[in-house]
Amino acid sequence: MRAKSGFFLLQLNIHSSNAAAVLVKSRFQSLLWFFRLKAQDLLAPFWLTSAFFVSAASAESTAPIPFNFRIELRAPSAVSALLEQHLEIFALRNSPRNSSEQLNHLIENVPNAVTSLVETEGYFNSKTTARLESRNGQNTVFIDVDLGPFAVIKDAQQYVSGGITENPERLQILQRRFTSRADELIDERFTQSAWDELKRRSLASFIARDYPASQISDSVATIDPIKNTAHFRIDIDSGPAYVFGGTTIRGLKHFPEYLVLDRVQIEPGQGYRRNDLIDLQTELQNMPHFSSVLVDVELSQTEPFEAPLTIDVQESPLNRVTTNLGYDTNTGAQVGVSYRYLNLLDRAWVFNSDLRLTQKEQSAGIGVTLPRGRDGWENGGNLRYLRSDIQGLQSETYRTGLGRNKLEGNIERYITVEYLTETRELNDGTSNNPKSLTGNFKWIQRNLDSKKNPRDGYMVQAEIGGASSHLLSDANFLRLYTNGVYYQKVGREGVLMLRLELGDTITEDATNVPTDWLFRAGGVGSVRGYAYQSLGVDMGGSVAPGKVLATSSIEYQHPVVKDWRAAIFFDYGSAAEDWQNLEPVGGVGVGARWNSPLGQIGADLAYGLDARKVRFEFAMGLAF
């Protein structure tokens, strides 16, 4: 009451005053309006925030609950994976936006979708039912598929038009190829993939030679769902016969045009061959000068029907520096750096230099390689230095020489002439300084299913070389060497590897023969379980190289997990002064193999049967 009485008293004083009271009243009214406006501004964020949460809560309370369901597919295993991968209902079963209405629509479409899918596998009389059952709050879609009998391919016909009809010899060859492919399909189950593959291969046979403009003008697979048979017909228009035209090169900036033209063995007027384009592109792509190459033709639409070559190249950077850091159980920790320049004297000559430092070997060198000529030979020269301290033999070698090589298919040939001088010393202080002018021929054949991860095939290397005391050499010698590796699949995933290595340096006295022309054994790629180059001739407290070598390996690799294999192996062999004194030793062990993107990397625990020691061996690949 007191507060209320005071309020009226104030009002009474205002109304009963004179002009001063009017002023007080005016100021009091202004103050009320001020607080009213400011209160609205101050409370606005509160009202907006409250409205947001109320709205969000309301929306959340009205949001539809996801309609979850599971699928039970009862279909033969021949198509179950296909249906699970491509039926839309499988993709949406865990979607948060599912609803009963959407699910019912999908269920209605399941029979038609299944029919379309299984027809690609040859089932044209299938029956499918789909239904939804809800039990104890659990929604389940049951899909039952009865495939029925599959359609069998009964015949396949190829009809040809175009310029090839004027070349009966070539047409007869292609028709025989088609008949051979078709005969493989007769009485087999129809599949869309088999039908597509027959069309692809048939057209590819025409495009591969003389008729690159060939196209399928019509193709029909006639299905009789009552008899469950399929009949194929392919119509091919060969178009005119084409010959190669001139050559256009695009993308060269630093290199001379002849660098590419010397690789082109395709003459204008020569009949079109697709393999010629593929071989040319592969050869250019393998050159260090280019990072990418595309070889294609432009087919003229009018006579004369020529196919001019277009070669698009992208040049590699002219300068490249590469460094490496690693570890090898043969030579220990290593570090290296190399430099390459691709356009020496503006003639596209490749200049290389490298420095490599390991715990047991240190080397440096420079070299120049000329582009491969039109005859296929690549020429080059080099100057190298090597210092090593292995098994008590200290060696320092300088060499310079010229060489050439040629690659034809899977065969490589190397011819080298080198002059080298070596200073070597044994632990007992015995030393000598052999000098030789050597010539060597090396032949390598690789016939493998994969260069990085071979499982089938073989590699063979053979060398013959030597020197004459009448030609800047301290001794007469002839060196013969061969190395072979054979891979054989065992079962579906296993691999058996066999290796044999033989060497013989024919000379009266090995004292004046350079170390590189003699032999030592032991370590990775030789006889595991023994130190690197520890098998040879015991001399002066060191292991000196001998005149003969024989080593072998048998290894079995078995898959464990993806890209990994377990290995078990046995190595046998040694090096010696001559065959009468050769005393082979054995090494056994187990290991792991990782098929990395760069090639196979192996790690082994090897036990030397004669040394009676366990050694850890690490290597990357087994190739030459």
C-alpha cells in the first residue's frame, strides 16, 4: 500500500503543480518512452533466440523417423552378387531419407529390374517376387528369384561390306578368325559380356590392318525365350583401304625434329598397321626426352585414302637432379646423387653424372649417350671411378670406354670396349696393378608375364669378352658368363623360382686379370647365408676372386595377404681358382616378399650351412 500510495502522491503533485510541474511531467514521459524503446532493443536477441529454439524443437518433433529395413535375397549364387550390386533397393536400405511410400515404390520395380539384370546373364524366363513383411518392429523385404533355364548361343554370322570385298585374301583371313571365335561360343550360355566381346574383337580385327575406318553398321542378338536360344549377327562396313601418309610432329621446343623422325620407320604409302603406331608410341615414350607421347592418324574422307601421322609430344625437363638414401645388406648404408641433362650441344645428347657412397664401395662417373639411330643402335661413352674394400681386398679402379646397345623385341644386345687400370691390395700387403683393354658382348632375353612381379617365364643372360696381352693389356684372358632365372606358377597363386649362374675366366695367371673379370660369390642374388663376396680364393688373409663360378637357387613363394608372399629357399654354390678346387656351400632360409609398385622387395633370414651363422638379407628385385 505504501508503494501504491506514493505513486498516487506523485501523480497528485504533478497534476497540481504549475508550469514547473508541466516540465517535470514532460521529462518523466520522455524517460518512460526511452526505457520502452531500449528494452525492445535489448530484448530482441532474446526473443529471436527463443523463437529459433522453439522452431527447431518443433521441426525436430515433426521430422519423420527413418524407415529402416533389411533385405533377404533368395537367388542362385550365379546372379546374387550382380543383383546386390545393381538393384537400387540395396543402395537405399540404409538411407536416412527412407519412407514406407518410397520403399513400396521400389518393391514394385524390383521384378522388372531383376529381369533386366539377369537377362544380361542369359536368363530370359526368370520369375521374381518381392514383398515387405513387418514383425516385431522389424521391416524385411523378401526377394525371391527363379532364374529358369538359360539361353544357349546357337549360331553367329558376320556380314561384310566396303572396300575389303575387293581384297578377298584379307577378307578370308578375317572370316576365319570370326568363325574360330564364334565356334568357341556355340552351345555356351548367352551373356551380354560375351556378345559385347565378340563385337569388339571382330571390329578390332578390321581396324588393326588396312581398314582403320571400319565400323559396325548393325548388330543383332536374336533371343528366342521359348526355345532359350540366341542367334548373333554382326554387319561390318570396312570402309576403304588406307595407307600411311606424311608425319607431323607437335610439341617440340628444345630438341631437333630428327630426334623423333629417326624413330619413325613408317614410310608414306605403306599399308596401315595399328601395331606400327603402338610400337612407335612405346619407343618414343621410353625415351628420357619425353614425359608423354601420343601417336595417332587423321583419316582422309576422300581419295586418296591416306592416314597422315600426328605425333604429339611433351618434353621432359632438361635438367634433373636425383638423390637417394638407403641400405643394402651387401654393401651397407648408402647415399647417392645423380645429375642428368637432356640436350648436350643442342643435339639431344644425354649427359649423366653420378656419385654413390656406400660403406664398402664408393663410385663416381660421367657419361654421354647419343639418341638411338635409325638402325636401332644407341651409342655412348663413359668415364668411371670405383673404390671398394670387401673381404680384405682393397681395390681402386679407373675405366673409360665406348659402348652401344640395341633392343629388338624382348632381346637386348650390348657391345663395349673399355680400358681399365686397377690397384688392388690384400690384407698381407700383397698388391698388383693390372691393366687391360677389354672387349665384351652381352646378350639378354626377357620373356616374363610381368617385369615387376614375374610369376611365369624366364630371363637369360650370356656374356663373352676378354683381352690380349698384345693390345694394351697385361694378360691374355677370355671370360665366359651366363645367368638364368626361371619362374613357374604353382597352383593358383604360388611361384617356383629356379636360378643358375656359371662363369669361367680362361687364363694362365689371374694375377694380372682385373677383379671385375674374375668371380666371387655370397650375399643377395648369389648364396644367401654368407657375407657379400665372401666365397672365393683365400689368399693373404683376404678373399680374392677366382677364375670359376657356379651358384644356384631354388625358391618357393606362397601368398599370405594381398601383395605379400612368404618364401622358403635353398642356395648352393661358390667361386674358386679352378673347377677342381670348387667347394660349393649351401644356405637355407625363409623370407617375405612385398610386390611393391616399384618391384618386388625381399627380406630373408638365411642360415649358412657351412658357416653355421644366421644372416639377415635385404634386396629389391631379382633381375639383370
